Amino acid sequence: MVSGSSPRAGMAAPVTTARRRHVSRAWIIEFYGSAIGKKAVMAITGIVLLGFVLVHMIGNLKLYYPNAERDLNEYSRWLRTVGEPALPYKGFLWLVRGGLIISFILHIHAATTLTLMNRRARPVKYQGGRSYAAADYAARTMRWSGVIVGLFLIFHLMDLTWGWRVVHPDFVRGQPYRNIWHSFSPERWPVSVVYIIANLLLGLHIYHGAWSLFQSLGWANPRFNSWRRGFAGAFAAAIVVGNVSFPIAVLSGLIDDPVQPKDTEAVAPATFEAPVWTPAGTGSTSRGL
Amino acid sequence: MNLNLTLKVWRQKGPADGGHFETYAAPNINDDMSFLEMLDVVNEELIAQGKEPIAFDHDCREGICGSCGFVINGRPHGPMKATTVCQLHMRNFHDGDAITIEPWRAAAFPVIKDLVVDRSTFDRIIGAGGFISAPTGAASDANLTLVPKATADLAFDAAACIGCGACVAGCPNGAAQLFTSAKVAHLNLLPQGQPERWSRVTSMVNTMEAYFGSCTNFRECEAVCPKEISIDFIAKMNRDFLQAKFRDRRKLVNAEAGEDAG
């Protein structure tokens, strides 16, 4: 029953038409064609990217090793040579990079198409405004945190992977320790500021994403449901604390100046021990290696 | 105690009309009234003045039919938890309050008039699989099929959905995940629902996605649901849907061909 006059009796109900019809296609296309399938893809690619940021952060913790410069540079060299001779030089690295690039593209493509779908689902916004009962700040800003982190990633690659002169004039290929130290040096403080803001946003993105992926993949169980939020929070916190500590450590002088000469890029790891670039008296061989 | 309120109500003559807010004074409202009774009083006054009363859906007025529902101050069914508009009492408001009232906003829920929206897209989702196929003949004994108590309780929690549409209205994406997942889970949990379990979830999700937005796990639906349906059912629906996609696909051909897409 409808109060007042009866609009249903007097007026034809507006026809709501389906946006798209379901067509038989190859199952993987059809799977990705569904929104739940796209969300599953976002969750799985999200897990891949989460794994990357965690390993990336842990790898960079070598900055705090007693012999940080040697260890970090050696680690970066290992990333290029691991799997040899079964894999070619940089083979493993490119396998990982390939997976990351595909994940990144799929994650963004799914997010974009789902966002457009969601916009179409509410063409008329709430004219009197709306209030949120549960959606937290992280969830409501996923789009923005995602886009900003994505843009930062491009800058981050120009700065510390590709070493573009315009971004990072003193970049030396094969010497990540020197590059990190220089990138976060006090005279380049805006780089550190951008880096810290981007990592806080990354943390916000992870705080929602690392929880959300459980729902998207249907991983709900009374045994661990109460842990999902804690897991996402802890993951986000670990990434933010680890990553943000690097520029702070460099800016505060906690990280020693690089001593390896700039031109030793192609030198084998063994030569790193040579006194040629070890300051007199500090003795990089003190660990008894 | 009596309240003097100012209402800002969405008025829309019909589906084609653009609509606008209109402000009404609602003086001397008894705080024992429900929100709908308050609107009845306002409508009586409008009718006495020869004006068009505010159209809104309602039926049982005891929170179980799912007919009523609109957005009050930006929140579907208003500020109280686990409450439909008809169960919302005016004692939850204060004297002098300004209250904004607006219909559900979703492409799938076009406004028919004022606060009344067309929710027949929900019926299409139900039509796509929200049932079990039962052979006719003599009814079997009610307790012939054993259902574990915990399962029955969970299925009942899902079946508590009254289909009011608040989940869609509250969802920033205009998604119908909570409604659909409740209807899927209600049957997919029970033994009687097993024969059509995979085709049901596939068909109902496909139909849902033809009209509504997608879930981004805001949890807004769960918070505004008058029946407190849990988003655990959404996870369960996602799981069933993903599983269905990886099962013997030949068995799904009929289900997909028979799906209702408008």
C-alpha cells in the first residue's frame, strides 16, 4: 500500500534495463567479465603486490647491517645472478618483474572498470548528503591512495631503478646503498617528504586492501575472522614503519656515508673487500669474513 | 513530550520529474509516534491544505515486510541500528531538529514518486535462482531431511533479509551484494538448496551485476541493515561463485542460458 495518492496505479513504473547481457565466452574472459571475478583478480594481484612490498622492505633493512654498504650492494647483485646458470643473468629478476607488472596492470584495470561500473550504479547522488556508518577513511580513499601510490611508484623507479639523470643526477648503477643514501640526503629533502607521504598512503591502502582481500576471495571463517582486521593493520604498520625509517635514518645521519668508489660498478663482490675503498682503520673485514 | 521539527523532504512528481527538496514544518509531534506516523500527521495536514501528500512505501509497520525505507539525514532507515523506518520512534529525535528525507538512490531503484522507488530488480535476482525446484506430490514429512541446528540457525539469519533495499541505498557503490548474498546463502546452506547450489549463485550474481554496482567491502550495508545481515554472507557468496566457476562447466550451461537478464 502506498500512502497518499497511489502513484503505482496512475503511472507506469520506470523500466530498469540490464546494463549488459551475459554472453558465452571463454571461461577466463567470462570470469574476469564478472565483477566478483574482477574482485578476485584484484585480491590475488593484491597479494602478489603485498608480497613484493614486504620482501622489498625486508631487503632494504640491510641498511641497518653493520656492513650495510657491502651487504646491500651484494644483495642487489644476488638478485641479478640468482638462479644462474639455469637462468640467464637477471633472469629471475625479470620473472619477478614480469609477474609484478602483470599484477599491477590487472589490479589497476579491474579497479578502473569496477569504479566505472559503480558510478553507473548511482547516477544520481544523495542530494541531501550522506553519512557513513561503517566505511572508514582508508576504504573511502582507496582510489586516491592507489592512484597516488601508483604515481609515486613511477617516480620511485625513475629515482632508484632507472636512475634518470633529471631525477637523480648522482645515480650509480649497481650501487643501491649509495643511491639510497644520496636520494634521501638532506639537500634533497623534498624526495624524503614525498617518499614518506606516499608510504603513509600505501599503508592506508594496505589497511583496507589486506582486509578486503579476504572478503573478495570468500575467506571468511569464524576461526580467523577476528584476525583479519588485525592482520591488515599489522601488515600496513610493518610496511610503513620499515619503509619510512629509511629516509629518516639517512636524514638523521644514522646511515654511514658510502665509501665504495663510484666506478666499481662491475667489480665482483670479492673485490668489495679490498682495502681500495675501505677507509683506513674501519676494517670492513672485522666480521671475520 | 512533543517535538517541533522541520522536514526537508524529496518531492518528485514521477519518474521523469527531476525532483527537489521541499521544507515542511512538523509541529507538535508526539515522541511516541513512529517516523511513518509522523509523516502520516504531516500528510493529513497537507491533504487538509489541498496539497499533494508525501508518497512513501509501507505495509506491515512492524519491521518485517521490507516495504518501507528511505534515507533520513544521510542514513538508510535513519540513525538507529537494526531498525526500519516504521520502527524508528520520534523519541530518537530532539525538539527543533531539521530532518532531511530522501529516497534510495540507485540506477536499479528508479524513483516512482517522492520517496517511493521501484525495487523490482530485487525480484529479478530472486527469479534468477532464489528458490528451490521441488517435485509436486504429497508433501514429505517436515523433519525428513535432517539439518544441523547451527546450519539451520545460520540459514535463518540469512533468511531474515526483508529485501528493503537499505544495503543498496547505503552502499557507496550502489551494490546489492548483501541482499543477494543473504538470498543465496539462505538456500545454499540448506540440504534442500544443494542440487541448484552452483547454478543458483552463478545465475543470481550475473543478474545482480547486470543492474547493481560492485562490492568494495565498505561494510556500510551491514551497518545499515535493519536485520543485521552479516557481510560473512557476502564472503560466502563470493566463495560459492568462485567455486562454481571452477566446477564442471558443462553443468552450468543450462543455468546460464536460463538466467534472467532483463
